[in-house]
Amino acid sequence: MPRTSPAIEADAQQVLDELWKEKLIPFRLNVGKITEDSAEYTIHFYDSRIRTASIPMTNNRSFKALLRDAVLACVAQLGPSKNAPNKVSD
């Protein structure tokens, strides 16, 4: 699979950091790597709770908006968390 640009990786990490700062996710996520095929990006995380998120390649919405929605959907599927979003931990 082709390697994605550092700009895409930086954008992805920025979205994850924003979600954490906004307390929309109950734990910090870090981008492990990003792979792409003809239809989507796959974000691989350094985390055992959420391993990947798939982002469709589309011109209708920005990559950041699509990633944000995908991560929030993955977190919602986890159900209630012991680490509540308003609890600060590093």
C-alpha cells in the first residue's frame, strides 16, 4: 500500500487531539499509521480499544470532518467507559 503524506498524518493527529481536548472521547488516541487504497484511508491507532477507523475518500466532506465522525462512531460503539470524558488523565 502506498505511504500517505505527513500532512495527512498531521491532520489526523490534530483531529484526535481536538476530540480529546473537547472531551468528546474518553481517552487519548494517537495515529499509528495511515494506509490507503482506492476508496478509503484506514487510520491505525496505538490503542487496544480502537484499532482502526475507515475514512472514505470523497470530495463532499473534508478528511478531518470524516475522521472526526468515524472516531466518534467507534467510541460510541464501545459503550459506557470507566474513564468518563470529563475525567482528565494522561
